[in-house]
Amino acid sequence: MDHYRKLERTYHASPCNDHLDIALSVTDAGEAEIRLGVDESDHHAAGGVHGSYYFKALDDATFFAANSLVEDVFVLTTDVHLQLTQPVTEGDLVAEATVVNDHPKQLIADGVLYDDEGTQLARGTGTFAKSRVEPDAEMGYE
């Protein structure tokens, strides 16, 4: 769908993603996937990938799963809850998200983060509300 590709282009045009090995795929209505490559440069002092990368992958995946259902404006993240279940040191993080509640006042999406061998690393839930920000070409929505 054209809306999904426009969301992907907007994501890839965002300056906060420039320094990351990251990709968004909006796979279907209410579904999105983030792939984030990590290595030792993403470690905390104890030698594992910092939880902020888990958060980014799950927040972004749940956000775009929700925004795939809304074409006139961007959604806003109002809450994200994460449970980190397994450490990882390198490879690809894959966050898969699905909208579980599509209500006019809020959308809720659940996500699961895996390593490149399919081991679950974290789970998360994002809650989103419609904003007043209309997507446009200046932000990459084209």
C-alpha cells in the first residue's frame, strides 16, 4: 500500500536514524517490523547491548504498526512498557509489532523483540493517540 511505503520513507529520512543500521517494514494493516544491527559499539559497561536499543526497536515498530492504520495524521506515543527478557551482544534485533486495539481515541500495539536466531529478547506495548501533525513531503512522506 502506498501509505506504508510513505511511512517507511519518512522513517528512513529521519535524522535520528542516520547513524544506525536500521530498517522499517510496514508489512500489513496494523503490523510493522524493525531490523536493527548491533555490535560491541552499542554495549553498556557490562558487555551487553544497552536497553535503549531494545526500546528504540520496540517503540518504533509499535508506533508504525499503529500509524499504518491512520493516514491523515501521525500518531503520538503516549506510553510504552517494556520487559527485557534476555541479553544480547551482537547481530540483528528484529522487532515485530501488531495493533491489538484500534479505537478512535487510542491505539495499542504489542511487540516482541528477537535476535537473529529467533530468541526472544524483550516484549513491549505501546499506546498511541492521533496528533494534529499531517504527514507531508518535507518530512519524507512522499
